[in-house]
Amino acid sequence: MTHAEEVIERALAAVAQARRRREREQEWRRQTFGRIQVGMPLPPLKRGGVQLSLQLERPNAR
């Protein structure tokens, strides 16, 4: 086997190993995060609130 063939074989083995690892992690995420349930949505806010004054400076206390 020539040097070029050995390099190609090692590269293909590395790609296959990375693919197996990625698929294994993807399966783990699917199992782990598939069990998480989202809670009930929050109720809508009521629109009858109090309007606050935007006067930010203090009046002169003389």
C-alpha cells in the first residue's frame, strides 16, 4: 500500500469515527431533550394598569 493510500484510508477512518460520534450525540440529545415538557403558557397581562408620571425632576422645595 502506498503512502497516499494509507493517508486516504486514515482520513476515511477519521470521517467515519466523527460521523459515529455525531450520530451518537444526536441520539443522546433526542432522548434527553425529548423528555423535557414545556409548561403551560403564561396568562395574558391585564391592560387596566396604573399610568405612572414621567416627571423625573424634583420640584424646588423653597
